[in-house]
Amino acid sequence: MTATPQAHVPAHEVYAIKYASVGRARQSNFLEPVDGDPQAVMPLDFFVWLVRGAGQLLLVDTGFSQVSAIARQRAFLQEPLAALAALGIGAHDVRDVAITHLHYDHAGNVHQFPDARIWLQERELAYATGRCMCDPAQNHFFALDDIGVVLRRLYQGQVRLVDGMQAFAPGIEFHRVGGHTAGLQVVRVMTARGWVVLASDAAHYYENLEKENPFPAIHDMAEMLAGYALIRALADSAQHIIPGHDPEVCARFAALDLPGAHIHRIA
């Protein structure tokens, strides 16, 4: 299904940049029992996303470094900054970064973008620096060094804290969904084919959403399930929802002719 963009809302290009991957057993990607072989390999890919057009350039998430990849045993493909360079974008060209949440695989490398404002849900910052971080089962997903960078940027006046919904620019919106973390936000973008939602970890895989069987890293189950309804309402169709870690994204959307860059145009 292709929706017609609203005449008064500018359209933007959206790109998915794959930078790492890891193999996982199928069952480990779902909270409830799955059909098929639960031990079958079901890879999990790592992405950052680029939104540009109508005078805007927005990087959604910043990924993790090769050092983090080694520490967490992830197959590292490239620095996200190198992929941006393949598109002719340098670190100083990025003036705005939306961090969907502060897990290590979404909020590393912030220091590589010294001129960028960071757009982050206020509840996410409170969550990542509050009592929940006394729980190893929750703090395992965070990297203290990354949080420290964000806090320094906050004190330098470079963090914009969002409460719920924020219109970043015409055709680009941030919406808090929670669930996976307390302040997880998704990014809604008007494109030439209609409203696309970069769901990040509101839905790791298409199948998590289709079967309402969540990825098992959950802060609030009720918000997780409510988030499914919200992202469906924000997107023009199920095909306009882009999950956060599904290798199927690379199969559904054509790669740019930039060898080694692993960049797929979403819209």
C-alpha cells in the first residue's frame, strides 16, 4: 500500500544503515513460545537510520563502536560514521541526533558528533540514571561510558529533553512508546510514499509486531503492547513500519550502489 503524502507536509528520504549483526536462537527473540524450531538461527541486525530532505538532516541513533562489538561478541561491519561518509555526510554535518533509547547499541558513538543536539525522552534519561539501574538484569543493556557522554552533553546545553510527542520539523515527529525501556521513542517521518515509522525496539522484528509476541527485553509489558497499537496508528500501513533489528529490512529495501556501506533506502 502506498499512501499519498499530505500536500502541506514535506517528504523526506529515509535510509537504514546496517553496522553489525549477531546470531541468536529463534526462541531468544520472543517472549512466548514460537512456531518452528526454537533453536533455529535467527540473526539480529543492528542499524542506525538517516532522515534527510526539506532542509533537514537527522540521524536516528548512533550505534556502537568496534570496541563494544568485541566486548559483547557482535560481528562488526563498519562504523556508522563511515557509512555516512559514503553518503557525503561528515560528523560536523550532523546537527541533530534522535536517540530512541539509551541501550548500548543505540546510544554509543555520540561523542563522534560534537556539533549535534541530542533529542531524548526525559523519562529515558531518568530511567537510565535512576533506581532501575541497581538491577543487573536492566543495566546490562546500558554502557556507563555512553551515559556519561550524554550527561556531559546535557550539562553543555546540547540535549533537548522530550516529553511524550515532539514535532521536530514539518514531517518529522518523535513519539514516546515506552515498553522496551521507560522512555523508548519512535520516529515518524513523512516520505514520498507516506508516513513511515522507525520503530526501533518497539518492534525488534516484523514478526514481534505481527504476532504481538514481544522481544523479551521488556521494562513494562502493558506499554509494550500499547506501543504496538500506537505505531500501527502512526504509520500509513504495516509496510510503513520499520523494525529495529530485523534482517528482513535489508531484503525488502534495495541497497544503494555503495559497496561495503550496507545502506538501504527505505523511502
